[in-house]
Amino acid sequence: MSTKKSITIRAKRKESFTEVRLIIAHPMASSHCNEQLNGSGTPAHFIQELRCYYKKRLMVTVQMGPAIAGDPYFSFRFQGGQPGDIVTVGWVDNQGNKDNQDTEIH
């Protein structure tokens, strides 16, 4: 993928947990969808796995397939987290592309 980050992420401390919200710029196209839209046999292109780390500890893993809508949005919470700490989110797709993004908890 290009050097432009595909993940927009926000992490906010609330009560006893941290809430993470993110959107990923990705087509999430199935081969069936491509065939219906433009008649091509273009291969499927979708995110297979999304991971969230806090202090290098895996907090969330999401496994996906081609049935997820394009530019997917996710929101999740984990116990703990302090303002100023770093949350890292990364993904890998079925074509070997990947991206990751860090954000500071506010």
C-alpha cells in the first residue's frame, strides 16, 4: 500500500476503561461483488485480521472475510489505559497488504 495511512483511530479514557474507535480505508471487495459490478473476474480483496495492542499486549483480534462492508468502522473497549499511553492498531489483507497506526489515549 502507499505511505498514506489507511487507519483513522481515536482512543479515549472513560471511567475504568479505554474506548477505541477506528475506520479503515479499504475496499473490502469480494470477487462475487466485483463480477456483478464490472463483469471482471477481479480477485477478492479484503482485510483478514485486525489487531489492537496496548503496551505491546494484544487486547483485541478481529478475523474478517469478504462479507464486511468497504471502509469498515470498529469500536471496542478494554479495561485500563491511561491518558498519554499508546494504542496500536494494525491489519493485514488477503493480498499481503498491511498497515498499522499508533494513537495516544486522551
